[in-house]
Amino acid sequence: MTLAAEVRPYHHGDLRRGLVDAARRILEADGPSALSLRAVAREAGVSPAAPYHHFKDKGELLDAVALEGWDALGEALSQAKKHVKPDQIVVSELGVAYVCFARDNPALYRVMYERSRDKDSLPDDMRDNEESAYCLVRETFRELVGPDISDMDVELATIAAWCAAHGLAEMSSFNQFIPLKAELGSEENFLRAVLAHLGMFARVARPE
């Protein structure tokens, strides 16, 4: 059973919003293979031609869905940063929020990266918009280390943290980690422990 009855009819001004919402529901319920402009129109409760007033093809619709995903990720990281406790590591908490977002929105998360992979780049807005997830992580590093560190070092640290969180999001659901999660008390504690240990080998490898 779809949710089309709950969202129809759409007024002209919010049709685009409704189509993106419908696409997200289809993605999470049935995966990317079920997504088409016709299916989105049916889910949104509008005519088959209606989506073409806003998207020329499925690719443009997916780009809009992906952009919404990046915005939602930025909001998730922003909220996580606001609620960091005094005894918590802020960068680790951002990483936990990132992985939890990927876990809770698996189809959306896949679309975000698939659309970026097609263009060989994260969206331009990610690097320039101060409210984006990427810029939030970069600014957090800048706040932690102060003005003396170079812009390149801050950028490289941001890339390292981003790649670590992305890799953890890809692997955190593996069954082999279930015993560690149980021993540490929760999945979130497992994520914090992994992220907190990222710098250990750099310290160990540093010559005396």
C-alpha cells in the first residue's frame, strides 16, 4: 500500500517537493530499481506528465533527491555538534551522527554517493555552503586546532575524517562486529570506540 492518498492533491507551488518526497518513499521501500517518473507520479497522486514540469528525466529527479540527502546530513551533523557532552570528542560524535544517518537512510545515502560518483565530485554546495556537512566538519577542525595550522592541513584532516566515517558506514553493519558492540554496550559506543582509535597508529608510528 502506498502513501499516495495521504499526499494528494498537490498544489502547483509544492509539486516539486511532493515528487521528491514520493521518490524517497519509493527508494526506501523498494530500492532504486523501482524508481521512475511514472512511479513517482503514481505515488504522489498526480498525472504521469506532471513530473516532467520539474524534471526532464529520472536522473534530474535523483539529483534533487541526493541534494536533499546532503542537506539532511548537514542538519544531522549540526544537531550532533550542538549536543556534544563535555566528556565526548566532538569529531567522534560527528562521525557517529554520520554513520547513524547512513544506517537510518540507506537508500537515500546510496543515491547521494551514486549521483556524486557519476560526476566525480561531491556537490559544489558541499564545499562552499557553510551549513553543509563537509564545511561543518572542516570548521570543527579549525576550531579545535586554532589559526596556526595551514589550510591544507585542515582540508586533509577533513578528508581523512570524512573517509573514515564513510568507511565505517559501509562496514558497521557487518555481523563480525556484533560481539564488540555487545561488549561495548551499544552500536553507538562501538562507533565512538572505532573513531577514537583512528589516531593511535599515527602516534605509534611516529619516531622517537
